[in-house]
Amino acid sequence: MSALLDALIQERKAQAHAYRAYLEKLEQLAHQVKQPEQTAGYPTTLDTPGKRALYDNLDCDAALALRIDAAVLYARLDDWRSNTIKERVVFYAIRQVLGGDVAQAQAICELVKHQSEY
């Protein structure tokens, strides 16, 4: 009977160690989600959340993301989100960088519109 209890205790200890490793992995993942700029997945030039969002939505093309970021920063005007004409100016700037792809420009414009840094 004591051998059976010893086996159960050993099994419980092994499960506790496995659960501890699982919790450590979850902690690391939560840290990466909270601070994505510290992960190795982004180039160092993508130093803002808006640039990283562009990078993620442009097939991981850092150069294109930076060109669109620069175009939006140049074209945007005060309160551009609440004015249709000003939104079009930003849209056309994005479209020009993308080479005239209207559907992709609309999607990226919506993405930019929801980024607080623009």
C-alpha cells in the first residue's frame, strides 16, 4: 500500500513540475504580447505600434511600411479622421505608395485610421 502511495506522490510531483513549466511559457508569451517591440520578429526601424501594424498587414515588408508611414505623416491634416476630404488626401497618399491598388489602399487607410499615432 505504501508503494502505491509513493507512486502517486511521485506522479503528483511530476505533474506539478510540468505545470510550472507551462506557466513559465505562458508568462513569456504574455510578456511578448505586452511588449512586441522586444521580440525578434520586428526590424528595429519599426519603433512604433503604427509602423508595426503596417508591417504586419503589408506581408512583412518593412520598406513599404516605412514609406506608407512617411506618406501618411506628410499628407495628414488636423482632424483628418472626421473630415471626408482630409481622409481622401490620406487615402490618395497611401494609394500612390501602393502603386494604385485601390482595394489594398482602402484596407491600409482603415488600418491607419484606427492607429492613434496618426
